[in-house]
Amino acid sequence: MSILPWDEECVLESVRKTGRCVVAHEAPRTSGFGAEVAATIQERCFLQLEAPVQRVCGWDTPFPLAWEEFYLPTPLRVLDAIRAATSF
């Protein structure tokens, strides 16, 4: 199973237009797909970025099935990342 291909050019065009990016995904922060998206944006849009790429993701711990609601990104965590990106 894969989430490739992702629409890289569409994302890069949006980042170039806004100068900002928030990546949200359920995987852990380290080595997750969001890290690859953030790296691609950093490599291809560095001079257009107005703020650091924000990542909202799971924690760097084993996935706790019983505590899934505390592990996964929440709307409030996403909102905090958006605020951080827009107020940089």
C-alpha cells in the first residue's frame, strides 16, 4: 500500500503562492510521510517560504490503540500550527 504518487506540483504551487505550509498526518513525526513532504517543500521552495513548515502528526512513540484519541492530531493542534505559520 502506498500514498504515492502525491500531487507534488500542486502542493509546491500553493506553498509558492502563500509562503506557508502545514503538513498534518497520523504517522509519527520521525520518518513519516509528512517529513518527506516537508523536506521536498524545503528543498524546492526555500526562498519563497515566509515561515518554517509546520508538522502536526502522531507522537514518536509506539501507536497506542487504547489511547488513539490522544495520539492522533487533533483540530486544536492543527489550529495551533496554522497560527504559528501565519504569525511567524
